[in-house]
Amino acid sequence: MENYPIINLLHRHGKILAAVLALCVPLGALLLFLTGASWPALPIGTVAGAVVYVLVRSYVELIHIITETLMPR
């Protein structure tokens, strides 16, 4: 897999990447709220963070399936 460095990176660190990206969304919503945005930014940011986690995690699982079945070792 040395020919595919991004796939290798996602295969190794995908779970952590999904969690970090998912936490960035509600933290951004909290920052918006603290700087003057209205209160719905908090629940919207929380729901959006959960959606981001599910989407990135499913992409990482697809990468795992591809690397385990289709990529030569």
C-alpha cells in the first residue's frame, strides 16, 4: 500500500480522524454561540457533528473493505 499514502493514512488513523472532525463541528457551533449567535446554533452543531461522524466513519469503513479485499498486499 505504499503507492497509496492517503488510503494508508485513512486505513490506519480513520477512527481518530472521524472523531476529531466530528468534534470540530459542535466546538465551532459553541464558538459561534459565544461570539453572539443565537442559541439554536448549539443543538444544530451537535446534530451536525453526529452526522459528520457517521459519514466519515462510513467512508473509513469503505476504505477498510477496499484495502482488505481489492488491494494487493
